[in-house]
Amino acid sequence: MALAPGPWALGLCLAAMEFSRLVWNVTSVSTRQRLIPDAVRGRVNSICRLLARGRMPLGLVLSGVVVSLGELFLSRGTALVLPFWVAGAGSMLVAILVWSAIQRGFAGISR
């Protein structure tokens, strides 16, 4: 999204992001429904939703902090794009750090 040259490209980025979110939600909820016993499935889904939705305000505050700090060294326009770069770098770092655990988890799921 940080590299989108205009509104149409940004719209395509947002559409791709929402589509990937849809695929992730279907995959993660389906996997959870297969693995979690019926007796605790509602509680587990509630915790997952709390963790997913509960982090959104934190991300909003952190992006404001990143923009404020970025404005000390960069122009306002560049500082406004900085949270996208920071989030992308953080996502890549987390993916690299947990990739082997994710692979082990999916390998352990019986078909």
C-alpha cells in the first residue's frame, strides 16, 4: 500500500488485502472447528476474536506514534506512509520467526 502510485492502485491493494483476509478467516476458522472440542469451541473463538479485534486500537495508537516520530525526520507525506512500511516489516519479521512452527502445526493436522 505504501508504494501505490494513485487511488486506483491503492483500491486494488485494499481489495487484495480484503480478499486475503477472507481466505485467512475461512482457513483459520475451519481449522479451529476441526481441532477444538465442541465443549470449548465458543470460548476459543471468543478469545481469537478478542485478540484479533482487540489489537486494532493498539495498532491505531502505534501508527500515530510512528507518524509523530517520523515527522521529526521526514516530511508529513512521507511520515504518513511510514506506518505501512513499519507494519510490513513487522509482518515479515513475525512470518520469518514463526514459519517453522506453522509448518509443523499444519503437518500435524490429520486429513
